[in-house]
Amino acid sequence: MLLRLIEEDISLDEVVFYDTGMEFQAIYNVRDMILPLLKEKGIRYVELKPETPFLYDMLERPVQSKEKGCHLGYGWCGGVCRWGTANKLKALDKYQKRHNAIMYVGLAADEPERVRRLPKNKISPLAEWEMTEKECLTYCRRHGIHWTEGGVDLYDILDRVSCWCCSNKNKKELFNIWKYLPDYWEKLKELQSRLQRPMKKYNSRKYGEYGNLFVMEKAFEEENRYEQLSLSEFM
């Protein structure tokens, strides 16, 4: 969206980036690639951050709930408990209201329900250009933008490049993090060791329904060995 706005010389005063502190390094690398372009075009860059650190909210913040009573931390962010997303949207809306601005939002044409819910002061240029998510990714790569980390492009192994600790990640995405991004997998396990709730549940013929990352890792190791054996037999 940003690249095409600039390419078509559409009015753009500021670019606002909300940094959760839990983004993949590739996200920060792409941000740093874009900063010189913004400076060249005279576009102001603004970076917003959470009022309190992400890990404090996740693990340490005193929370009172009907189900658990008083406990520490919101836990994994995702599913029905998207507290990190709520904080991001609140900060962006607050900034927009303070500046009485029109906001461009990067929702693609194949996200019609989300586009339909946008208020009048938020615009989706991608939807207006009828660009799908796939077309947007192709456009970015054609312009030299890649989210490369650990020798892979994150968009080749993940459905969405959200925060690395987002519990909305599916089994395929978690398997690929385990396989291609072991440093992040170790960070996820460290968080799991401090949280009772499993990050993600899914069904396994051997282990049944589970989501604890330590148990999940055993299943991934077994699945990976099976894949390698099957491949060697084929060859």
C-alpha cells in the first residue's frame, strides 16, 4: 500500500508504525529499508509503542477475571483474547483522533468484511485498487521487498507475518517456525514454560488434542523424521 501510494504520488503526510516489541526481525529490517525512502519523499515517520511492555502485560500485569479471579498476566495473545491487537488499535485510533487525520489501512480486496467495517475516516486503497493479498505480495517482491529471516522469506512459511508469539498461528506455521526459525521456537518454549494455558491446540493421532509447545515439539520431530524417511524411500 505504501509503495503504491508513493508511486502514484497520492497525498501522504505520515507513516505510523506501531511497534509491539514482539515483531519478527524481518519486520524491523523492512522498516529500516523504507525509512530512507520516506526521508527522500519528505514523509514524516512516527513510531508508537505500547504504554506498558508487551511481556509485562502477557506475564506480570495483575488481572481480575470472572473465570480465574486475580492472576498475573493476560497470557497468550490471540483467539478471543486479542489484548495486544486491542492495545494497537486503541493507540492508532487515539493518534488519529488527536491529529484529526484520514488513515490509510492496508486491507486487501479479498478481505471484504473487514473493509466494509471501516469507518469513514479510514480508507483501504488496496481494496479500491482491487489488489488481493497475493497480488500485494507479488508487488512488494517486484519492488525488492522481502521478509527474509533464517534463510527463508517469512511469507513462504507463514500465512500471516504477525507477532512471532501470536497464538493465532496454525499447526503448519508453528511447524515451520520449529523447522526454519529455531531461535524463535526457543523463545516460544520459554514463554510456554511460564504459562499454564497451551499456546495452540490441535489433534494428533498419537498425542490426541494438545497444544503445549514441549509436547508439540515431540510430534514435530516425529513428523519430520517420517517426512525424511518417505523422501529417502522415494529417491
